[in-house]
Amino acid sequence: MNDTIVTVRFTDLGAARRALRMLKLLDSEGQLRVRAAALVERPAPGRVGSPSGAEDDERALALEAISRDLEPGVALVIAEVEDPDPDVLDSALDALGGTASRRDAAAFYTELRAA
């Protein structure tokens, strides 16, 4: 099974919160296997909101690395998903108006450790 890091950008914090809840719901229903998920926001220049859901040091570092380039007024939902079905993931997230990107989790963590 291949894990994927999914990041979804929102300009509406409420939509980002709904996306995080949607991922957790899909996981509880068995439609996706979400290993970890967090919401990161930058409400003002120089500040990053505390991510929730980071389970270990490596995931916390990943959240920090991803949030470095986060513009003020943008919220990110970041999730590590096991072998996601693109149709399930896309239909859930597209309805909320977020812009999703995906990266192979193993490659992402390798790059993170090398940095």
C-alpha cells in the first residue's frame, strides 16, 4: 500500500474545517484510511496556527515544513492517506471548493529528512 500526502488549500476557514471533518468521516466509514490529518492556518503575517492531529515528531516536522510558505488568510488541510481512491477523495474535497495536491508520502518524508 502506498501512502499519499494530500494538501488542500482553502481561503475559507469554515470550508477547511468541513474538509477535515469529511476526511475523518470517510475514514470512520471505511471509504479512506486516514493515518493523520491536521488543519494549519496563517491568520496573520508571521503566525501559523497550531496544527491539530500530528501524531509523532516526523508528522509535526512535515506540518511545519509545509506551512512555511503559507500565505496569510489561507488554511491548509493536510492528511496522510493510505492508498487513496482518487474518486472518493476528489468528490469529497471538490464539493468544498479546495485545491488539492498529492505527493507520495515516502518520497516526502525522505526529502524532509534530507533537508
